Amino acid sequence: MSEKIILDLGCGTNKHRDSTGIDRVRVKSVDIVADLDRGIPVRDSSVDGIIASHFLEHTDDFLSMVEEMHRVSRNGAILKIRVPYFMCFDAYTDPTHRHFFTERAFDYFADEIYYNYYSKARFKILRKELVLNPNLRNRILSTFIPKKYLKAIFDVYNEVVFELQAIK
């Protein structure tokens, strides 16, 4: 059986093990130097998985990038995505962030929304989870305030984690 092809988009110096790292800056861990805003430089339906950890918020066009990720994914490919949560200070601190995310950011691509006709890219959402900002205040708050109320307090959650499966 052939080896699985996993891409780590925008990996910088933090490339995941057993993946092919793609970034626009040449550093030791990057395998392919490319401006991903111009497309992912691999063949259609050739990838078994994609890691996009704190990458999508930096892209010029979120919709086009998700379509590119779908284009290069095989049917059933798993995408592991981490993005800053829109209710976190860190989402707005970095001036290179162009997009802000809620836990519903990928519903559009999963037939969850009736007006999803701008893209044919489809995914099954396997997981979507808010990650608690691990400071002491938030650890204390999370012990006695239900999650649905914590979401309304700024800077309690710092990122959203998604796991998607490509549907072709």
C-alpha cells in the first residue's frame, strides 16, 4: 500500500511529523516554497490529509483557499484545522490576520446553510470544538459557568479546532 500524503499548509517552523510542509517562506522544515494564495501546488485529488494550523486566518481569500483544499483532497481525506476564535484578543493582535472564525465557520461547506451556492466544495464536519484559553481566570470560570454562557465572555476561548472529511 502506498504511503499517505499529508500536507501541512503554512507550516513555518512547526511542521507536523510525516507531512509535507508548504509555506511561502523558506525555513528548514518547509519542503515546498509556494505562495498558497496562488493555489496549492499539487495535483487534483492527490492528498489524503491536510493540516492547517493557524494558517487560514492569514489567507487573502478564505473561500478560494477552502476550495483549493477540497480540490487537492481525495474523497474521504481528513482536514485538521485550527484557527483563532473571534472572541479572543489574539485574533486581532496579529496585523496579518484577515479572517475571524466562529465554531460555525465550515457549516457553509457541509450543507448546513441554504445559501451555500457560491462553492461546490463539500465536507462532512467530524469535529468542531472551542479551545479554552488556559489562563487561571478561565479555568476557574469554566468550573461553574456553563459553556453556552462562557462563549459570551471575551477571551475565554482562544481557538477553534475542526476536523473535516472531504466529500467528492
